[in-house]
Amino acid sequence: GYPGPSSTGAPFAYGPLALLWYLPSTDPLVVEMGVSLLILLVLAIRGHLLGLAAYAASAVLLVTASDGSNDTSAGLFVLVALLAAQRSALAGGALLGLAVAFKPYALAWLPPLLVFWGPGAALLGFGAAALATWGPVLLIWGPASVLTSLRMAEAVHQRAYYSLAYGLSTDPALRGLLESLRLVAGGLLAAASWLVVRSPASMIVWGSAIFLVTLFTGYWSTFAYFAALAPVLCWHLDEWLALGEGRVRWPTDPVGRLSAWVDARWPIRGAVTGRSIIGR
């Protein structure tokens, strides 16, 4: 069994990379607090105050940083993957594959990524990362065991919580219907992303929408999932609200010079031409 948040011996609900991530420390609380402080430090150094304030002052993130929820680390994986995905299809796909190997819900950003770049290099990078991380697990334990563990992890939660079912005080007998609903709704959003994703911003936003709908319109969810979404949204919040020029500049502006150097060598891909229903 795995000493997780539900009970000791609960089915393992995460990806194989989670087993390696915590090897350097015997205490997940230390790891997650360290990751949270790292994200906060990087946001502070960048000098975008609104995103920094949103991350620093969120009560939800304070709880998840201190209780050992691995969604904090998942947020770091998602942030790094999506920053790379704006510049390189291959690197973005590979890093997103690693994020999925840590927590499978990062798969929400794969459809928008494939729309933005096309299925070629992005899918190649994702597939290579998935093969490297999931391949040994499937070979050793077998696909049936892995799927059984994931299904059992879903069945552990007997009461609705932080979800559509919880908000509606739904009869537990409707659990199966709601679980199907969230998958259908997430699938419809993924399909819709093929019509609207044309820019890095829309890639991130539509992936976030798929993430939220798939996780929160079912029977059970948790506020800790917001910790996986917060870093990438806080990173871009000032820019999306046209506040980027108001960032705090350190003496000699090392952040600006580093950003210019990175942009010159690995530029962010511009918006793809074509019809878009929403956003830039």
C-alpha cells in the first residue's frame, strides 16, 4: 500500500515519477514546502506583483504547501512544461509527458498542445517521455495492475466532496452518472479546443478549463487540485492583464536581460493564423 491522504494502504493514484520524486527525502511535507517556496521565490524575482500576490496570499496554497499535498509539485511540473511548450513542440511535449507521469491529470493540457503545434513533434516528445516513465511500470506490474490501482483509488472516496455532486447534495446513487458526465464534459472541451486554440495563452487557458471541468464536475474532488493550476496562472496573470510593463526591475535588470537572451534563442511561438472563437 501507499501512505496517502485517504488511509495507509490506499491504492496508488499517481504516476510512476511520483515514486522517484520523493526519494531524496523521507518527508513529503518538506519536499512540498520546499517546492512552494521555490515557486514563490521565482515569482518574486520576476517582479510581476499581481501574480506573486495571488500565489503568496492564497489560503488554499498555504494549506497544500504545509500538508504535503503532491499537487504543489504537480504545479511545478505543469508550469515548466507549459513554459517550454510555448517555445518548442518537442520539449513541451516531453516535459508534459513527465508531468503526466507525476500526476495523470496533467493530461488535460495535451489536446491544446497538439492543436497549437500540430501532432508531430509535440506527440513525439510526449510519447517518448511516456514510454520512458510508464514503460518500465507496465512491464514490471502489467497494465491490468496499474489500471486496477487507478480504479480502486477512484472508489476509495465514499462521500462527495468539493465537486458538482457535493454542491448539489446529490444522491450517492448518481455517482456513476456524474463520473461519466465529467469525462464527457472534459472530452467535449478537448474537442472544442481544436476550433479555438491559436496562441500560447489560449493553449494554457483551454487546458486549464479541461482540467477544472474534468476534475470538479464529478462525484469527488479536492481543493488541493488548485495547487497544480496556480503556478502557471500566476506566472502569466500580469501579462494577460497587460500589467507586464509594470513589473519590479532589480538593479541592472538581470531578469529582463535573461528574458531577452532566452527570447532571442528560443522565441515564443506567435499566434497561429486562422479562425479563433475565443481570445488571442
